[in-house]
Amino acid sequence: MRYTPAGIAVIEFTVNHASKQKEAGVVRQIIFDLPAMAVGQAALAIAELEPDSAVKLTGFLNRKSRMSQQLIFHTNRIECI
């Protein structure tokens, strides 16, 4: 975790997702890793989690930076499941 010059907590982490989804009547195994970040209270909550915790994240996708094409998930809300 790091802090901005204004003292706001920021954390970057990786989301590991695995599920089964139905597409065109066929069940597919979905597995991927997604870079993510959280700011403020969400960052503090993520920092307290154990690795491999099962959570539901709410947020949005955006480019990592203005000049990058890499996507990163910006987490707004965390729920332990």
C-alpha cells in the first residue's frame, strides 16, 4: 500500500477469477487474473484481507494510465463472501 501526497491510501492487487458461464447453450470454464486497484477506505479494507479471500468487488474498468492500453479494475466496494 502507498499513500498519495494528500494522505489517501492506494493499493494495487490482482483479482483471480474462476467461474462457469453459459454461452450459446454451452457451459464454459472461465479463469483469469485481472489487475486491480482501490483508493481510500476500499484500499484499507483490501489491505486487511488474507490472500485468496473470497470477495465480491464492485467498480469499473479503465486504462491504467492515459497513455496505456492496459486495463485495470478500479474497486469501489468490497464484500466478503
